[in-house]
Amino acid sequence: PASKGDDSSNEIGARKLLLSCGPNEFVAEWQAQQERWLKVAHANLRPGGTATLMIVDADRGPNDEVVIDNLQSTLKAAKAIGFTVVGTATIRRAKYDPTRGGAGMGRSEHLVHLRRAR
């Protein structure tokens, strides 16, 4: 069944969901969506197989608040379904500066390397 956050693009954590419900409901739905897609990835790996994910920090909420720590959310979901976290790496981004032509968009990027148990 479709979740409340599903739309035509099947975007996880769609901004319209954040705007349509409270932060607690959004975080719970986000975490459920994370676990659903990671469960499918886990099932498609052979035992011992690995997956490397690139995730980006989320936009802020309607009042400029940080709603979800994407890295911690991903790690929590991965561990919940049986992945082992092999390692992570983060590139912290500078604040957005329009004089730099969009460089440094103000979002950090994370790599997460996961392994399915043997």
C-alpha cells in the first residue's frame, strides 16, 4: 500500500509530507520509508555483498529547523534490517553563497558503505 509520503515521483521524505503534518509524524514516516527501501536493497544483495550510498542533508523545515539527521536516520534504518556499517565519510558544505555561482550549496554529503551478513 502507498504511504502518506508517496507521490508520483516516489520521493522519500517528500517536502509536501513535511508541510502537511507535524514534525514527529514526518520523522516517523521518513524512518519507515528508509527502512522499506533499504530492506529491498538488502534482499537484492548476496550474502557478504556491499552497497555504498550517497546521501545529502535534508532541506530545513518550514520554520528553518533541522527536521532529520539524514546520516543517523540511514544508519539506524540500515542496522534495523541487518546491514553492518562498514564505514562512513562526510563532506561538510559551506553555506550557500550566490556570488560563487551556486558552489557550496549549504548541504553536507555523506557516503555510507554497508555490508549484508554472510
